[in-house]
Amino acid sequence: MQTEEHQTPIAATSRHNLPTRLVHAGLALAVVTQLLTSLVLQPAEDGHAGNFWFEIHEYGGLSAFALIVLFWIVLTARRRGTPAGLLFPWVSGERLSALWSDIVRYAGALRRLRLPPHDDASPLASAVHGLGILLITAMATSGTLYYFIGNGNPDAGGLVGATMFVHRTLANLAWAYLIGHASMAVLQHLFTDFNLRGMWSLHTAPKKEATK
Ligand code: HEM
Ligand code: HEM
């Protein structure tokens, strides 16, 4: 895959402020932990304690919940970064039509097996990031609710059953989001002028650090 236009590498400037980068890194690590432990966990059930991986899943999940709450606070309070209207375009006709044009732009480039040049303000990428925030909010909230009301029976009925139904139903989407989002970031890093370090640098001044 190649970029549409060949671009010479340029200094990448992070448009993400330090709180956004810190919370993003913590959340990414927590979600990777959650997805990996979900493959081997044995939940507490019928009076039996869960296995070691379930304990990691519980504490990792409670940390993910704290981090997603922090992410919402940072999104609301920050003065620099992706505007909320780009992350959540669903209620604005103008935003939705920009999203559609961006989908057409991506589809046109992908049909020619090319990656469109990176666009910081891409309506499609931003809308997908917004959906990721909602998805991880639902996973962490359902898990945390289960932690408090579950009574060690994920197959119970009522509110406990509904909570675990949400958790299990969205689990595959969480895998799809992580794989899709991380792969797009790596492909863009490799084949466009986009620099991954702009998001992952923990430096206070990544503008000077993140030269590709
Ligand atoms: C499932 C865990 C993750 C979640 C919920 C998540 C969520 C997000 C969100 C919401 C944004 C947009 C932030 C903003 O514009 O203010 C973002 C950006 C970004 N994420 Fe993640 N992320 C996750 C994991 C990862 C991983 C594992 C990578 C590693 C490759 C990664 C790389 C990036 C990069 C490079 C950006 C910046 C994109 C840009 O500036 O255009 N993320 N992520
Ligand atoms: C962002 C946070 C979380 C993510 C991404 C996550 C992800 C997952 C995934 C992928 C599964 C496997 C589902 C399946 O294959 O059926 C799972 C199962 C489970 N999770 Fe979480 N989880 C999170 C937070 C939590 C928290 C905070 C708890 C609290 C205790 C929790 C409790 C459980 C339980 C009990 C199961 C087993 C359900 C069953 O018996 O199938 N999770 N989780």
C-alpha cells in the first residue's frame, strides 16, 4: 500500500495534549489486559472463587472504568484536541454529510489499494474514535456494575443477566476496535507522514521529540 501522493517525512507535531496522551496510554494498556485475560479467565461462580486471570480482569476492568471516566473529563475540559463535534457527529446534518464525504474519500483510495493521506481532522477517523469511547464506556460500566451486583453468578437473570448480556455481546466489537484502530495507526505511521509518537510520547513537548 502507498500513500496517494508521495510525501517527504515532516516533523510530526502532537495535536494531543499531555492529559489526553496519558489517559489514552493507560486505557489502551488496560483494554489490552482485559481482552487478553478474557481468553483465559474462569469467573467466580456457584460459590467457587474465580481463577487468577479473573482477578486480574476484575482489577484491570475497574482501572479501565476509572480511566474512561478520566477520558470523558479530559475530553470535556481540554482546550486543545479533537473537537467533540468531530468525535460525535451523529446529531448534526452538516457533520454527517462531512462524514459521508470522508467515507467516499477512503473508499475511493482503498479501491485503488492506497491509503489516503493522513488528515488530523478526518471526520471518519474521529467518528470511529468517538464510537470507541462509547464502546469502552459500555464494557467498563457493565463490568463494574457486575462487580457490585453480580453475587458471583454471571448467568443470573434480571439486571445481573442484562449487564453480562451487554458485556458479552459487545466483547467482539471491543476486539474489532482494538485490532482495527491499532492497525490503522501502524499503517498510517508506515505509509503516510503520520507519526505514532505524536500520541504515544509522554514528553511534555512532543513537538520537539516526534520527528519521524
Ligand atoms: C482499545 C484501546 C484504545 C482506545 C479506547 C483508544 C481510543 C482512542 C481515541 C478516542 C483517540 C482519539 C483521541 C482524540 O482525538 O482526542 C485515539 C487516538 C489514537 N490512538 Fe488510540 N485507543 C486505543 C488503543 C490504541 C493503541 C493500542 C494504539 C497503538 C497503535 C493507539 C494509537 C492511537 C493513535 C496513534 C492515535 C492518534 C490518532 C491521530 O492523531 O489522528 N490507540 N485513540
Ligand atoms: C474495559 C473494560 C473491560 C473489557 C474490555 C472487558 C472484556 C471482556 C471480554 C472480552 C470478556 C469475554 C466475553 C465472552 O467471550 O463471552 C469478558 C468477560 C467477563 N468480564 Fe470483562 N471486560 C472489562 C471489564 C470488566 C470488569 C470491570 C469486570 C468486573 C468484574 C468484568 C467481568 C467479567 C466477567 C465476570 C466475565 C465473564 C463472563 C462470562 O462468564 O462469560 N469485566 N470481559
